[in-house]
Amino acid sequence: EDGTPNETLADHRVRLQQLISVLETQYSGDNILLVFPDDTGPALLTALIGGIPLRRTHELNFLPGEFMYDVTMERALERLRAGPGK
């Protein structure tokens, strides 16, 4: 343990929203690839795009090495209905 406080899902959401805002400003119209070190980031991003409540983010878990492209609200909701890793 390095003494860094644990980050809550709400903290993670704020940082991710800030990142997306910067990316939209600097790279509007470009394709962007985001690589995350674990499954929380892509699950949270998918929930935010899909309008899915944070309490359900765990239902969107990604498998190691899994990726999604062209993430839309509809695709996020489809993933939620399909279940983790589907």
C-alpha cells in the first residue's frame, strides 16, 4: 500500500467524464482508442454512454483483452441485457 486513498466509482466517473470532455475538444471528428488497465474503466464508460445507473456498472464487466468499438447508447443497453462478457 502506497498510502494513496482508494478511488470510488463516483471519483472514477468524474475523471472519465473530464477525459472525454478534453478528447471531444481536442479530437472532435477523429477516432480515438482508449486502453484501460482493468475492466472498471470500459464498464463505466459503457454505462455513462448508455445512461445506465452507476449501481449497475458491475453488470457490464469486460473480460481480459475484450474490446468494444462504435459504442452507442443502444449498444451499451444491448450489452447490459446480454450480461457480463457477452
